Amino acid sequence: MKKAIITGLLSVVLLTAVEARNNEKTDANKAKIEVNYTGFFNNDLAFNVRFDNPSGNNVTLTVINEDGENLFKSNFSDKKFEKKFVLLKDADVYKLTFLFQSGKEVYKESFDINVTTREVADVVVKRN
């Protein structure tokens, strides 16, 4: 009976350790990539992309829309990659996905895009 309890506790401890290690790996992957919507740039939508690549591995960056069409694709091996992407405000794009692929590792950030344009008219009428 004691052997079964000890074996059960050991299994729980091992599973917890493996789960904690997997969580650490996920958090480490998230720390490598940073994609932010930075607002308007020359009246268009701007995104800032940063990617830490300390080992200088070859990385492919692909930007795709909601239909899976490539909007941008490039390879780089910079240790610190930073680039600004500008999407035309009038572009017919509802979702942008930034894919970083290095070997078997893939990092992905997606954004839903909804642009609403409003026209404001200030009218002043004076009686003479």
C-alpha cells in the first residue's frame, strides 16, 4: 500500500515538473517575439515587429491575411530584428497574422482589423 502511494506521489511530482518546464518554454517563446499595433502612420495602420534571435539562426517572417495570402515574406538572421509594417487604411484586410519560423519552431501573432471611418461636419449658420 505504501509503495502504491509513493509511486502515485512520484507520478504527480514528475507530471507537475514536466508541465512547469513546458510552461517555461512557452513563456520563453513569447518573450522572443513582440508585435504591437502602434496606431496611425501617415494615415495608415502601423505595426512594430521585434524578434530576438540570439543564436543568429535563419528566420522566415511571413505576414498573411485572413485568406492565407502572403502580404510579405522575408528571411533574416539578425540577432535583433525590428521592422515597421504599414497597412493601408483602405486595404480590404480583416485579419493579419505574423508568422516567424526558425527550423521546427513557429511563433505566431494575429490581429483582427476593423477600421471605422466617421465624417464629422461642423456647420455654423448665422442670421444677417
